[in-house]
Amino acid sequence: MNAVLVPPGRVWWLAAAFVVWCVALVILYALHAIGCAFGWSAGALRWSLVLVFIAHLLVIGWMWHKFARGRPDPATGTTGRFLHEAILWTVITAFASAVLALGPSLLLTTCI
């Protein structure tokens, strides 16, 4: 049996973009709650949320760029190619999900 080993660090990249997505969700909700609780102005709160959102999009975008330009290690064979494609599409999905799920919430009323 010819098993091709892929470095374990590569497998973690499958979850990395959605971990960033989850961190963005938590930070955006926490920042929103803190801003409302302490009476931040609507403008300051909105800009804080937008900047945090953009920072997370930049991180996911960097991951996308890294895997779109990179090539799988030829030594890992078809397993490495499959993993590279799976990571790339997972990162793309995380980026799209962040834009579609987290982006529109920035347009809502900041505090009720």
C-alpha cells in the first residue's frame, strides 16, 4: 500500500478561514454590545464595526491569495492536490459567507 503522507499542518488550513469567520462574529457581537452598553455614538460604533469586519475580510482574503497563488507539494501526489483545492474552496466559501452573513448586519440600526 502506497500511502502518501500530507503534513498535519496542512490539514489545519481546512478550518482556518472559518475560525477567522467565527472570531469575526464573536468580536462584532461583543463590540456591538459593549458600544451599546457604554453609549458610544452611532458613528463611532458603526466605524468600529466596519473596521473590525474589514480586518477579518483582509485576513481571509490573504488566505485566499496564499492558496490561489500557491501550488500543492508534488511529493504529496493526488492527496496533496485534493487537499490544496479543498482548502482553496473552503477559504472562498468563508469569504463569501462573511460578506453575506456578517456584512448586512452593519447596515442595521446600531442600538435600540
